[in-house]
Amino acid sequence: MIRKAKVQDIPAIRKLIEPYGKSGAMLPVSLSEIYDRIRSFVLFEDVGGAIVGVAALHISWDDLAEIRSLAVTKEYKKRGIGRKLVTRCLQEAKELGVGRVFVLTYLPEFFKKLGFTEFDKAKLPHKIWTNCLKCVHFPDCDEVALIRKIT
């Protein structure tokens, strides 16, 4: 089941995404940032109610949003959960009137299967790069930028 995150979910969200941030697979997200952005997170719960996947839609600019913090527990990978979370974020972007959604990722093939195409990240607004200062790969970023038009 996919649902919007609640304040009570914050410890589980942090537990799920923290290892990805520490490994450099995604930007680290502090506890404070999770609280600040709780309304942007969607969660995937298994039948027992455990949170096994998470993603966030962040409005970046006028007509642009970013899917961030996409993570699925190792035990639940390859079950379509990531695809379902991305699809939910894209639906929300459409409801909000956002015209384009981008991702910065080390897994471009996953997003290409979902209709994203490679994009020159230098064309993204400078505001986006403020988060990069926290990245273990900064300033030698090798993430791939992909973008999808919302129709």
C-alpha cells in the first residue's frame, strides 16, 4: 500500500534512507530535513504495515519538481515497489500542475524504463545545487540527470 507519510513515520523513514546516504548512493537527509519535508514523502507499506519503501516529491522551481530519497529495503527490491513510488510521485506532480519532473541518479536505466530521458544537469536551476554541497561526491558529481515531461 502506498500512502502519504505522517510524523509518526519519521523514525522509519530515517532508518530506511540513512544507509543510502552514508554509502553515497543518495544525498544524506538529516532528521531535521525529514521533519521539514514530511509532507513530500510517500511510503510503501508491506502487508504487516512495515515501511519498506519511500520517495519524496520536491517542488524545485516554477514548472519543475524532483523525485528524491527513493529507497526500498534490500529484502523488497525487484518487486516493483520503486516503480510504484515513482508513479505515485508523478501523479502528485500532475495534480500540482508541475510540467516536468527530474531525478539525479546512479540508476539511470531504472528511470528510463519509466519514461525519463537523459538531460544536461547544467541546465537545472542553480537553486538545486545547494543540496550537492552535502554530497560525498561533491564537486565531482557523476550522477546522471533525467527528466520527464508530465502530460
